[in-house]
Amino acid sequence: MIQVSAAAVREIQRIHSSQSATDRAVRIQIQPGGCCGYYYVLELTAPDNDEPIYLTNGIAVTIDPASHSYLQELQVDFSEDLMGGGFRFHNPNAQTTCSCGASFSPPQPLRPADKRSKLYGCK
């Protein structure tokens, strides 16, 4: 199950209201790229028929089926600091994470392994 913090819920609600998209779910998926091999993508969208919908803290969350096994027990937070605000991810399934917190490598690669995780500060 995905966990969404109160701060992330407030930010998602703010985005919903600014886009008049209150009927949309937050889709979470991973895409190839980033420092460690994969990065997180959040988007407001109508869920596909094959995507389960989870309600967490009043927010509808759906997970891309191809990303589902890599996002089990994911915790999503939102914080603001001197560099600006952004969503933060804690993924217990990540083998390594980048110091920026937006990129990770799964324990089992989804594509042929590359050397990025050794080069860009993934720990």
C-alpha cells in the first residue's frame, strides 16, 4: 500500500484545485532515467481500467501496473526548503537511492544494468 503524508496530501489537493481536476487520481509510476537508473513520475490523470485505485488520506492513488511491484510500501511526502518544494519518496524496495531522493535502483533491474549508480552518488 502506498502511504501519502499529510503534507503531500495538502500539496496534491492544492494542485487538484488549481487545475480543476478534482475527479482525477494521482498516478505513480517509474521511468528509466535519473542518477540511479529510475525516477518517480506523479501525474493527475483518469485511471486506466487495469489500474487499482487506493484511497489514502482522502486522495485517490493509482499505480502503473508495470511499476507496481517496485512501489510496494512507498511513502510519499512533500517538503519545502531553501531550494524549493518537492515530493520526496522513501521506497523500501530500492537497492540504492540518489542523494537527491528522486532517483533509485530496484533490487532487480528492469533493463540491462548500467554504471550510473556508481557514478552519481547513489547509496
